[in-house]
Amino acid sequence: MNRLKDKVAIVTGSTSGIGLGIACAYAVEGAKVVISGYHVKKRRKQAVLDEIREKGGEAFFHEINLDDSLSIESLIAETVERYGRIDILVNNAANVLLPDGPVGELTLEMWDAVFRSDLRGTFYVIKCALPHMLKNENGGSIINIGSMASGGGDLGATAYSCAKAGVDMLTQSVALQYGKRNIRCNCVRPGLIISRQNEQYIEQKVKDIFLDNIMVNRYGCPEDIANACIYLGSDESAYVTGQIISVDGGLNAHIPTVAQFRAMESRTW
């Protein structure tokens, strides 16, 4: 408890799923949390704020559109106006519903829309937050939420996987360029995460594919990602920066034929 006491944390895309899990965990650990999302219904906003306050946390909501630079600037400005500082920035927001596809079927408009949301938006939130973090005596921690899709080619999510690979490199660039000024930057790559909001939309056969290939006996949950983000946001990780950390049940730590060979009770070759 209180591992993030009095720290000010922005968590983008934090009204459901992974983002909400991080925001609630941060509140429990004593952080002042800025919740954000896009086109969030008033009732949903209030439910999130109530959940955080029930956990003993302090929070306010600010709407953010990653396609709109003024919206991003406003988020940073209101946070500093209210709390006077930014200690932790978690870039979780991304529009996962944008059209995508194989290279030959992608239009430039589709490609650009995904990159605006998933890479350009992340870049600009960091750019706007950096000057305020640099004023802090102890600097700050930036945590980008990446994706296992950035680790290899994808059958259909071409733009998304490329944009998330860009987030990996952005993470390491920020870590290198600002590490000597006490700014740390790391990336967390989730595996399959089942939340209250998405569970009904994920087909059982998809869940079974993942369960066959991960090393543990369950799917991931938002709390798994939140626990990694608590560590990376806290002073406990003061010597950790520039890292791409997979929280995926071991999905990407073995050769890809493991599920089939396990069924054969054979070695994986």
C-alpha cells in the first residue's frame, strides 16, 4: 500500500479494461489519478470515479481525443492546474476498432487513421507531459502500453502491429534521450487480457487458442497489467528504463509450435 503515495498519474483510456484496472490500482496505492477517455457517457464517467473513490483514491475525469492535439494539450494543462505536477504517465488509449487488414487491402486513409491514434497520439501526449516532468526533482515515469502484435508479422492487423512496433521504439528513444534527466520510459506488452467489458465479445475458440499457447493455466486480467504498472510507476523501479516488458503468460517466450507438440506429448522439434 502507498507505493505511489502523493504521485500524480495520468492514465489515458482508463474508463474500461486495462486502463481502468491500472487507474484503480494506482488509486489504491495512493496516487492522484487523472482518468481519460473519448465519447464516454456521463453515467460511465461517474461510475469510474465512484469506483476509484470507493478505493480511497482521488481522481477527476478529462475527455481526450488522441486525434486532436488541442485535446491532448488540454489534458496536460488541466492536470498541472489541479495538481501542480505530473509524476506518472500511462499511455493506454488506442482506438482498436479502426479498420485494418493485409497490406494489399489497406488504404492510406486506414493506415493513417491507425497511426494517428496508436502512435502519433502516444507521441504527442509524451511530448506535452515531458516539460512538466522535467521540473520535478525526482523526474517521472512514462509507461506505454504496447502489444504482443509488435513482436512479429500479423495476418490482418498490419497497421496496428506496425504502429505498436513504433511505440516500442518510441519508448526506447524517450528512455535514452531523457534518462540522464530523471525521466524513465518503459513499455508493457499485454497478452490476451479478459476484462468485464470485453469477455462477452471474445469467442471461446479464440480463448482456447491462447490457453493452448500460454505457459500458465489462465488468461490475463487487467490486474496483471496494473501490477506491472504499479512497479514501473513507483520508486522501486528507479533503475529500470528502456525496457519492453511482456506480461502475456509466457506466450512469446517459446517457439510457435508448442501447442501442437504439447498435444503430441513430444519435444517441440
